[in-house]
Amino acid sequence: MALSAVAQETVLALRRKIARLEATLPERLAAPTDTADAVVLRRHGAARPERLLLPTGAQAFDDALGGGVPGAALTEIHGAQIRDAGAATGFALSLAGPILQRTGAARAPILWIGTTEIFRETGLPYLPGLCGHFGIASGDLLVAEVPKLVDALWIAEEAAGLKALSAVLLEIQGYPSKLDLTATRRLHRRAQAAGRPVFLLRQAAMAEPTAAPVRLVVSPASASPRWTLNGPLAGSIGPPGFKVRIDKSRTAPPRQFTLEWNADEHIFTDRRKQALPPQDHGAVVSLSQHRADPAPAPGTLLAFRAGGGKAASPDKSSREEHAAHRRPRRAG
């Protein structure tokens, strides 16, 4: 027997109440297993597309997002200040780079779109760094530099619907009026239709209403020491660290993570807890048995002159003065 509208509303109200008690979101709760009475809503007679995810490798971060970053949607990556541009860009490339490895021999390139202003401010891509850290070769990256933002938005919208690209990265700065809710909704729908991710890289900007289901705020984290078989190596510089805050998500509450990038395996790992060095408390001697208690602590010790003589008086000189010492010095 199908559930009535009143019963469904009661179930949803209970789910929201349980979510508040467990400090999570209603979408994170398990869906009802009985699908016979479920009501499926379809828009324009089309079924909901399969959800694609891009796992990062950091287990806690992926679990918070429900398995990873959306792989067929618009994802916002924010750098609150312009000095965070390197960390935000590196995080976006770390998500786009492994897509090339999954496609195998048929490697579709990544399109990076930006204006002349943003490339002048943050710099152009450096190929040796992209290849060494993210596995992106020269033929895997296409860069489109345009003078105006309206041209960058047009290129991004057209490229988002192309299946010949692995991913689209649009980099902007500040709060342009052209990038409104309508523009981001078009990018999101094109990405869903093509089954490809579109990363909106916003530098020196705070959160604004957009159609992206996930918004991540990225800033640099201090690098931890390199790890050896004996633990962390003091004074060394390990893999780069990223502070990633989930600022917007339909499946996760706001939460911050500290991740490290593994350039060899092209995955993220959770920041290891620093192992404290062992404390040296000196030699430990076992307690004596069947003996008296140790002697009490000694009192104040006085220093005496070697040989048993009396200590020198503080009012007198430590050496005997001769008559020559008391004579006046020559003026010349």
C-alpha cells in the first residue's frame, strides 16, 4: 500500500529531527530499503543520471563528501586571499590530474581558462611542475587566455558540454557581476550532461550564491617533516599540506581537514600525527631490596678552601697584596 502524503511528511520530519540530534544532514541518513512504496519523482520523463565521484584518497575527507568530489558537476574551489592562489590552484589540479590516469590511452586534455588579469596576478602554468607533481604532460593541458571575463565564461560554457575534454578549469578573481547564479547554473547543467567535472577556481573571493553543489575553501598548511623508518626526520620538508574546509555540501556539514599530497601516487592522504621524540630521563636503576630507606636530602653545602684552610673573607682580597701594588702609577 502506497504511503500517503501525510505519512511521507511525517517520515521526513523524523529524519530531520534525527539528523539534528546526530549533528549531520538528513541526506546522510540511510534511505528506506522498501522501494515498493517509494515515490519516484522524474522531471521531463528523464531518469536521474548516475552520480560520478572523484575520490581523493583521504578516507575521512571522502567519507564526509559521500565518497569524493562530484565528477559530473560544477565544483567551487575558493582561495580567500590572493596569497592562497597557489594552494587553491594546486588542489584543483590534484583533482583534475588523476582523471587523465583513469581514461587510459584515450587521454582527453584538460582546458584551463583565465583572463589576462588573473594570469598576470597568479602566473601562468609551469609545465615541469605540472608533470612532476600532478602527472600532467604537455599534451594534456590546453590554456585559453582571454582579455575579458565574458569571453572566459562563454568558452567555459561551450567547453563544459564537450566530451572530448577530461575537465574544465575556470579561474577568476574577485566578485564579477557576470558570474551570477544563472551563469553557474548553465555551467552545472552542461557538466552534468557531459559527465565531466567543471572546477570554478575563485581567487581572493568569499562565498556567493551559486549552483555548485560543493564549495571548498583551500589555504596552504605547513609542511610536515619527511617520514622515515624511525619516524619524522627533524629539519626536513615533507609533502605539501592543504587546509580544506567544506563550506557547502548537500551531504556534509561544514568541516575542515588537513591533507597532504602524495606526488608519487597522485592521491591525498590525511595528515599524520606528529610522533613526539622519546624523552631521555637518564639511567633508570632498580630499587634496592631488603635495605634501609635512602638517606635524607643534604642541607646547605659550604665551599671551603682546598687543604682544609678557612674560606676567604668576602671583605678581603683573594690574594696577598704587595707594596708594589699600592704604589701610584706613572702618569706618562
